[in-house]
Amino acid sequence: MASLILGSVFLGLIIHIQSYNFGYNNSYTSHCLNDERSYKFGYNNSFTCHCLNNETCDTVTGRCGSGCSRGWRGPSCQRENIASDSMFVSQSGVFNNRQDLYGPKLVVDGYNDTNRNIHYCSDTDTDNSTWQWWFIDLQEEYPIGYLKIFHKYDRLYVFKGFSVHIDDKLCFQHTDTSDPPAVFPIECYGTLTGRYLNISRYSETKNYIALCEVEIYVCSQG
């Protein structure tokens, strides 16, 4: 019995030593199985590094020598793309019904090349519909102030006049008479809190949109 108790105490010490903390002043303990060590930086180690391949970052600035891990951006990799790899996406139609080549998930797969000759972009060209859209359910509400849209570079004319809505609120409306750029950074008309984001375009003639990537960011500018 004594050996069993001592063994239990020893095991408890091992578990305690191997636990990792997070939050302000590292005041919370992680209880995840197979927890992978996260590196910290900044005052009181209050920020988490988000470097490629889980590498360590600069302990002061948070900068990553090899770049940010997937889904993170910014000088210190603290701006999270909350759309990355989402499964909750849809669009008005899929060209040739080829989900693998033109489906809505390609818009959040991390590949933002706007070259139409590679199949990393969606395409809603299915019929004579004048209303085309792409939609994402973020699964919870976020304060959204900034997003970046990547559209096929040689099909920019079909994207003219597009709009972005968060829930039922207008985030942005393209009103310029010229074609939008292939890479279009957008700041909403003020930070909007919502769960659903919709990119759409209406035209009196046949219409489609061809998105290569959409990145959605919350308020953090890091």
C-alpha cells in the first residue's frame, strides 16, 4: 500500500512538472492531452508565439524568423485569420459542379494565388443567375474590422460592384467605376460584430464571382 501511495505521489509530481500554463501571468494551467509546448513573449510572457513549425519567436517583439504559422499574420503573428480552414462555407453555385476545383472551401484553404490557371479558386459560374454570393458561418460572433479578398486577376471585371455584409450589416460596398484589384484589403465602415459574412454581387446580366481566398481578422493589429 505504501509503495502504491508513493507511486501515485511521484506520478502526480511528474504530471505537475509537465503541465503548461497560459493567460495573464500564466495563471491558468493547460489540461490538454499531448500538449505541445507554446513559446511566449512580451511583458510577463503574456503573448503566445505563432511561428511556423511551432518555432520560438523573439522574446521581446514576437517576430518569427521563419514566418507565421498558417492562419496568423502581422509583424508579431498576433492577427488571426478566423476564416482559415473553415468547414462552414457555401456559395451560390459551383462551375461544372466540381467542388474539388471550384468549390467554396478553396476560398479558405490558405492558398491566395490569384492566377486562374491553378485550381485554388472558387467559381460560381453555373447558370444565368444575376445574384452571386459566397458565405461563411464563423460559428460564433466576432468583432470584425478588416478582411482581405483575393480574386482571380484576369476576371476582375466580374467582381465590380461587389458588397460585403456581416450578418445583416453592410461592411463594404465597391462603388468605383474601375475594376477592383486582385488583392483587395477592406476595412469595414467601423468594426462590426457578427457571425455570418457574405460577399455578393448583383448584375442585370449573367454574373459570377471567382474568389481565390478570403482572410477575416478580428481587431488585433499585432
